[in-house]
Amino acid sequence: MLFSPFDDFMFNAVPIFIFVIFILVFGLIIVGLVGSAKEWKKNNDSPVLTVDATVIAKRTNVSHHHHENMHSSSSTTYYVTFEVASGDRIEFRVRGTEYGILVEQDMGKLTFQGTRYIEFKRMQ
């Protein structure tokens, strides 16, 4: 059986290509983990603040996941935007139960730590 120069090239190039892709994927995972750890530490080092705020907007982000066995699932991430007395707006990721009880134009006390939402107590 005769081998062409192309076969020799593929025999040498494919393992290198696979190795490079593996390194890139592994690198992206490491960068993501380091970024998450930095944000976690920054939040823990930030003071817990409670400020007057108004619920300005609510939004969701639905992610669809398709699996090999023809099964699919989805997950929903919930976000709420608050406006504080200075006019600044801050968006936080919240739990679905919290999202469900907040209504746009609700006024109250927002408690947060860095980018971490803690609670919102509605004024009566």
C-alpha cells in the first residue's frame, strides 16, 4: 500500500491539532474558574450595603440544552434591575422565587454585597 505525502501530513498534523484544541478548552475552563474565584473574593471583601431602591425592570434568560439521547432541557436565569436614590441602576441575578414576588415600581430597601444580591424588603 502506498502512502501519499498528504497521508503523512495528516498523520503528523491531526494529533497536534487535537492537542492544541485540548489546551485551548482547558485554558478557557481555568480562566473561567479564576474569574469566578476573583468575583467571589471581591464580593466577600465588599461591605454589605442597604439602600433605598425601586424595582425598575425584570428579565429572564432561558438556556436550552440538547442531549445526545434526544432529551432536551432548559434552565432559566432571573435578573432584576434596581434604581437607587442617586439614579444609578444595578442589575442582580436573583432566585426564581424572589423574581416572582418582585413587581416593577416596588419601592423598598435593597441589601447587597458587591455584585451579590441579598434581599429586597418592600415598603408597606
